Amino acid sequence: MTAEAGERALPDDLEAAREALIAWYEDDHRDFPWRRTDDAYAILVSEVMSQQTQLSRVVEAWEAFLERWPTTADLADADRADVVGFWTDHSLGYNNRAKYLHEAARQVEEEYDSSFPETPDELQELMGVGPYTANAVASFAFDNGDAVVDTNVKRVLYRAFDVPDDDAAFEDAARKLMPAGRSRVWNNAIMELGGVACEQTPACDEAGCPWREWCDAYATGDFTAPDVPTQPSFEGSRRQFRGRVIAALREYDELELDTLGHRIRVDYAPGGEYGREWLEGLLADLSDDELVETTERDGDRVARLRR
């Protein structure tokens, strides 16, 4: 598919799609503390800590870091070894991030007169701040960013609007979708959508996804994405035969294992590739899911649905 094709897949009524997502986010979203501030320093710390680290683990470290070094001036004056030590003690990943953050604080103090730059391009002048982090800080601190495009956002755009797996196409679609002058709420909202509703395993209805009426994946049932492998074929899969076991036991209440085997596949042979061992594996899976149980009856093993 071409980028042009992906562009045509965007909703005709962009404003309705935008407002639906923003309303969904504002009605209920995960309450991370950095979402309650527009302090650029605090937001930069959260962004650097969040790189390849689960957000739930970041909260405690973020609060402790800001309690110890509440401003860029405090961090700039700190001993770098102490900052790196904090990073290690809190299992925050690569220590060079701590060094870069310390250096960025010094830059703000010495080169920017204690005031953060406010645009994505200017923020990239800070040590260790790449395009994504610069845009996030510009968006969340100053409402002055471009559309954020991370892995979650790519997954959303690919599934919802059939945007092709191409960086330029994702950037173009994200830019067109974002309402002008609202980067703070928009980027938070679309990343939240990818984080709670459109994860690798989607939770469309459970999370009340606001884009279901426009979503190509929701309409077709194909939830593959750039970071989600193509789902194996259902035909001939264990999922298919697990379903056949349940259907057979619903019909016959209980069945001796070999009788059950013959009812769920025509090539069942007790000692063959698809025989008793294969069937017992299916039944073990279903037992673990508390759906089926097996018992001994008159010298034979029988299977039945768990009541």
C-alpha cells in the first residue's frame, strides 16, 4: 500500500474523530503524576526515565528523583556519580541516560539562563534529547509540539486507518490527525489509546475505544500491526480443535478419550501423530483454563465439561 492510500483511509470527518479521542481521554485515563504538571524539567525527567521502562515502575523513581533534585539548578550542581548511582539503584536502564540528563540540566542553567527552550528543534540541542523526547517535552510542557509517533501510535494508525508500515506515511497521517494547537492533550490521548485499548492484544470494547466506528481492524477482525506478528491460521490450529472439544462435550456431556478424538478430527489415531498424546495435550490446556476435566470410568478415561 502507498502512503497516498493510507491518507485516503483517514476518516472523512476528522473533527469528529479528534473530539471522540480527546473526550475519551479526558473522561478517564491513567493518572501518572507527570501528566499533572507542565514543568519542562519534570517532564524531561519522566521522558528519559520512561525509555524502555514500564511506566508503573517509573512513578516511584520519578518522585524520588525530583525530591532529591527538584530543579535543573539542583541537578546541575549535583555530583554526576550521585546521579548515576541513583539511576542504578532504581534499575532505570542505561546509565548514560543519567549522564545526559545531568549534562542537559547544566546546559539549561548555563546556556539558557535557567529557562527551557520551548520548541522541538531547540530542545534537541540539549544533551541526549532526540527528536521524540524533544517533541514530547514541547508538547506536554508548552503545548507546542508536533504529532508524536512512537510504536504505540504506529500500531493505532496502522490498525485504525490502514496507514502503511512506512515512517513517512505514519508521520504524515499523525500530522493530519492532530488538531492545531492542541499537542498536549492530543499526544497524551493517542498514546493512551495505544497503551490501554490498542495494545498488542487489543481491548477495543473493554477499554471503550472511541475509534471503533472508524477502525479498519475492528471492522475486519485483523489486528496485525508492525509490532504484532500475523496471527496464525485458525484452520488446523490448536485453537480450532480446542473449540471442537468444547462443542463435542456440550453435545455428549462426557466422552471416552478415543471416542472424543475421533469426533474432533477424521485422522485421529490413538498411537499416531494426532493421537492420544496430542489429545491429552489439548485437554490439559483446557483443564488449566478450568473448562474441562478428565476422570477414570470403568478402566477408561473420560472427559467432560467442568461445571
